[in-house]
Amino acid sequence: MKTPTLFRTWMALVFLVWAPLASAQDQAPIDEDSRKHQWPTEGKVGEDFLDVAKELRCPTCTGLSVLESDAKFSVQIKDIVKEQVEQGKSKDEILAYFTERYGPWILRAPPKSGFNALAWILPIAVLLLGPPLVWFFVWRRRRVVSSQGVRSSDAILAEMNERLTAMKPRTRA
Amino acid sequence: MLADIGFFLVFLCTVLSIYGAAAATLAAFWRHRRLYRSARAAITVAGVLATIAALILWYSFFIRDYSIGYIFKNSSNDLPAMYTITAFWSSLEGSHFLWTLLISLFSGLALWTYSKDNEHIMPYVAASLASVMAWMNYLLISHSDPFLRMFPTADNGQGMNALLQNPYMAIHPPTLFTGYTALAIPAAYSVAALGYGDITEGWLKTTRRWALFAWIALTAGIILGGRWAYVELGWAGYWAWDPVENSSFIPWIFCTALLHSLVVQDKLGHLKRLTLILAFLGFFFSFFGTFITRSGVISSVHSFAESPIGPNYLIFLAAMLLIVSLLYAFRAHSILPAETDKVWGISKESALVVTQFLLLTLATIVCVGTLYPIISEAITGERTTVQAPYFNAFAPWIGLGLVLAIAVGNMMRYQTAKIPEGSKLMIGAALSAAPLTAALVYFGDVMATPKPFALGAQLVGMFLCAWSFFCLTFDLGLRLKDLRFKLALFFKRNLAYFGGYVAHVGLLVAILGFLGNYRGVNKIATLNAGESVAFYGYDLKFERVRVSEYDNATHFEGVMQVSRDGRPLGELAPARSKYPTKAELHHEVGVRSGFWHDLYATLSDFDRSSGARATFELHLNPTVRFVWIAAFIMCAGGILALFDRYRGDKSRDAIRALD
């Protein structure tokens, strides 16, 4: 019969599953109490919470923010963020709080100061300075073509003009 | 016993490739035809033997020969048949084997299907391909040996990682590897052009075909990977700018840039040296990406355990870079620029150069961002993280530039700044784009975006994509009009152009899909059995957690009934699944896919004792389906272009007013 089997399966699984629970996103266990956490997602508090939580990385996952992850460590961080947002701290203050404790590694992008500013300046520099540099080094090399389709250059043209002028018969003034 | 035969075959392949590389190099220097033929035979036989070895490995998988360590680690007795096949490439040694197999097969194919005009450069091509094959085969018999035995033999294997037991993940590696290895042929032809000292007649046609083939495979492979991440990983996205994703994206960028450079080279004979550089770099970065992720230098979802393969890759990459750089430095001058005068200034050519610039800038940014954590740690000693926010700060701007370049570039003509009927086209496109944008905004419910910047970005982005689409279409109409709408004639001569048109439209559709990421509507809800939550007009009523067993896992499904305005729409059952051989619970996401948006739910947590309470994460993912559709459109465009005869215009050095 199905029901006893199902019940037995449930009981077995309750014991089997409870212990080695782990999130697929990382190898740390899901916080069993995470269902007790209600993250604010509405209103100004919710917006601020989402803003800050999006910028902190999940320390035990690869590539996820604490907002996206439900790993134990992330949940703890989200708790602290929720507390501080409810206390009225600004985004910069909260991020600075975490940076102080974990280092700039906890942020999802390099901070825009010190050596790390290079990471931000480089792409902007390439995007802005690139076109003028390309234009200067490549595009400006114009080749002058005479009517016969023969390639020449400014220097050769100037020299030939000079010689032509020298060869011209001098007219009386 | 079979495993030993397999290993011996791979060993033979190594010997043959080393011989092939040596013989082909000598054949190139001495212009010795018989040596080249011998090298070609060696490479072909190596391909055949590699295939046999691969079949041996597959056969061993099916007979569950757990004496082979690789099979023990990656399969189990209950692994379904399809995944037993794909277990071949589920881990480092096997995926390296697949890569080697593909490169052996493609090298053989390239050496037998060359253009008659290119016969005298084939020794160089063979030498390049064989040296890569030799190194890859060497790795197969040393650090990355899939045939390594393991005694005593176990009764059951450790099973495949549950994340990989998904149809998308099954075809994603072979498709992507096909792209990577196909890039080897244009790279080999570039080395050949440098070695020989000139770009031969049939060079362009062959390179273009292989580059297109690689591009189609790469596009398909990358988007398949994204689709896998979307349905398997449970964070409601498909692209995380993860290092291994980036390292597949960079070769794609270079391949795209290569294709555009080849277009200019075909029409005007310009940008020859840029083509050579792009072809090589595309191939180089396909290995480089693998090196930084598989060697553990940067951690990523694809990181396997650190293995001695890292230093090997480093030496190979450094040697390849050094040799090709020296070759370029000494031989590039012999690649003569074109005879036509360079009419710089505003023309289709300059639009293509702008495209190259944008693409290469994107490649630089992705590369810098991916490598930055290592660089900063090496220099400052401080660890930093570079994740999606960094890349998302720059990529949309480049995307914007590309959308504009697609529209303007396609309307322009070569060697003239005049766009035929330009203002009519652009204004007409703007007028047509307005209703299309309005429809997209209305049906896609774009105005529901909470943040103003995101809303503005979507509106502007959608309008520009629509405008670009109409510019492209009107340009196509103009060309058809030139031929008096004789469609058969048009397609006979212009398949490459039409393929490009379709591929560009596909990219615009994909960008429309990406714009949906700006919407940002999601919710976390904890529900007791029988409770409902309202989300974006949907009503989701949680029933209970249901336990079911199928395939080889136990699934805990959080069953929800979805309804909208009282109308029941069906069931949504995001689940966590447990596989017997691993301890973790994996996500099975619940998705209701519609054309305009996906309703995406994951089960973050549930009450294990009663199953009467669960926490769900709900996401609204607008226009995700556009991205999957775009994949088909882009690949269709590529395939269409493959069929062009590429007869080329023999008088391409002449100055022409029309393109």
C-alpha cells in the first residue's frame, strides 16, 4: 500500500535529510531557522535592504550576492543588514561596516579607491580615449592618390612640385 | 584490458601528432610535398585512433567498468542512459579528452578539405594544428588521463554531479568545445599566412567558413549554458559574469570581430593584419579561459580540484604566445596592405572599424574584470571580488553602441559617406519603431519597473532596438529593390548578407531579452499550507510539500496552485532534490514560461517534519524567452551565411562607388 510506504519514507528521510543538509549553492548547511527570517522587501526599508544586500557577496558561494543566496553565512549577513537598515544607517555606512570586518573582498565589485580605482578607470579610459588614439595613429595616415591611381605621399608631391617649379620657364614679369 | 588499449591508442596519437608536427614543419621549410602528405596521414590516423579510444571509453561507461577511476568518479549504476553518454565529458579528464578528440577530427577535416589555391600553405596549417594536437595528447597521457585504473574495483560509482543531470548541460560542453576547436583552423591559417608571407587566394573563403562554423557553435554553446544556469542553479538568472562564463564569452567576441574583419578584407582588402591577430587571439583565449578556471587560479562554479594541469597549460600558452608573437613581428610586414587607397572617413568601413573597437573593448573589460582579483592580490596583497555589478556597469553602454553601429553600419556603403536614401530610411525606421516599442512596452508591462533609471534604460533600449531592426529591414528592402525583387537571384548572390541580416536581428532580439533584467520584481514569501501570496497579478496558493521519487533522486516539491484573476492556471512546483550518492540538496526550479515573462519560483526552505510550511523565492523574469529565441535566430543566420559560395569579387582592389 502506498500510505505506509510514504510514511516510512518520510520518517527515514526526516532523519537522513536533516543532518547532512547543504545548499547546492555552496557546501555550508542551510540555516534551518531561515524560515523565521522575514526580509523586508516593501517600502523604503525594503528598498534599502535590497540595495545593500545586492552589493555584498555571499562568502561561501561563487558569484552570488547575499540577497540571492540562502546559505547560512548569507542569512547571518542579511540579518545584520536588516538590523542596520531598520536603525536608519545609510548604504555607505553599512558597506563600510562590512568592509572593515571582512576586507574589500566582501563587496561584489572593487571599491573605487586606491589601487582598485584602476579597475574602474581602465575601461572608462579605453572607451573614451580609444577612439581618439585609434584615429590619431591609424586613420590620419591618409594616402594621396594622383589621378592615375598611383600612390604618392605628401613629401614626394612637395618635392615634385618644387622640381616642376624649378623647371618652369621663367616668364618675364 | 580495454582501458589499457584505450590508453595505448592515445599514446599512439601523441606519437603520431608529434611526428606530424615535426614532419609538417620540415615540409614547410623544405617545400617537401611527400613529407607533408606523410604528416597529413599521421594526423588523420591520429584522429581515427582518438575516435576509437573515445568509443572504448563510452563502451566502458555502459558496461560500468568501475576499474577505470574516471568512470567510478562520474557515473553510478542508476545513472540513466543519456547521462551515461554525457558522463564522458562531465569532469576534467573526459572534457579534455573530448576537446582533444574534436581537435583531431577537425584538423583531419581541415587538411582534406582545403582550397586548391591554398595547397602550398597547407604544411604550415598542418604544423600548427599538429603541434596543438601533440600537446593536448601529451596532457591526456600524463596529467589528464581518463583511462587511469583504480583497484580494488568498486561495486558502484560515485555518481554524476546532480547539477549536470540536465539535458542542457548534456549538450552544452560538446557544442562549446566544437566552437573552441573550430577556432583552431583560422588560427592555423593565420600562422600559415605569416609563415608563408602572403594571404593566398582561397585563404579568405576557408577562414571565413571555419570562423562562421565556430561562431555558430559558440553562440549555441554559450546560450545553452545560460539556459542550464537558469533552470538548474536557482538564482533566477542566466548569466552571472562568472569567470568560466567570461572565458567562453571572450573567444565569442574575438570570433565575431574576426567575422567582421573578414568582411572588410573580402570587400576592400583592408585589415588583413587585424584579421590575423583576431584569429589567433580567439583561439588563444579559448585555452586561456580554460587555464584560469580549471587550474584553480580563479575559483568558479566550474573549478575542479587543483591539478598539475595548471603549470602545463601555462607553459603551453606562454610558448604559443611567444612563437606567434615572434612570427608576427618578423613576418607581418610581408602581408602587404591593399592596393586601394584608404578612404578613411565616414563609410561602411569606418562603421565596421568602430564595431571592432566596441567588441575589442568589451573583450578587454571582460578580461580585466575576470583577472583583476588575481592581479590585485598579487600587487596589493588584498583580495577583491569582481562580480556582476562591475561588468553590468559597462556592458550595457557597449551594447548600446553596438545596436547603433548595427543600424548605421548596415545602411552605409563602402567608400562613400552617403547613405542611399539615408534620411528617409532613418526617419521611416523611427516612425515604424514607435508603435513597435509601444507594443513591447504595453505587452511586456515595462511601466511596472520600480526604479526610474531602469525604466528609462528599458524604454530607450527597446526603442533603439526597434529602430535598428527597421533600419536593417529597410536596407534589405532597398537591396531587394535594386534587384527588382528577384528573390532567387538575390539569395544566390547574397546569402552571406542575408545570413548577417538574420544574425543581427537575432542579436537585437537577445538585447531586448537582456533589457528585461532591469525590471527587478521579486519577492520572498513564507507560507503555511493553504495560504496564498499575491505576486505581480498572480495568486500563488501553497498546498503542501510533496515527496516524489523519479529518475534516481528524491524530490521534495513545494506545490503551489497558480491562478490569475480567479482563473486557475496550473501548478508550480519548485523542488529540492536529493541524490543518493551526494549529500546536498539541489534546486529544481519551478518556471511558468510565457512569451512576455517567466514566473520563476524556487523553494528555499521547508518544514522538514510536517511539510506544511515553506519559504519561496518568487521572481518575475521578463523577456527571458526572447533570449532563447534569439539563440535560434542567430544560429540560423550563421547557418544561412555558411552556404554562401564566397566566390568573392576578383576585382576587389578596384574602387567602386557601390558596395
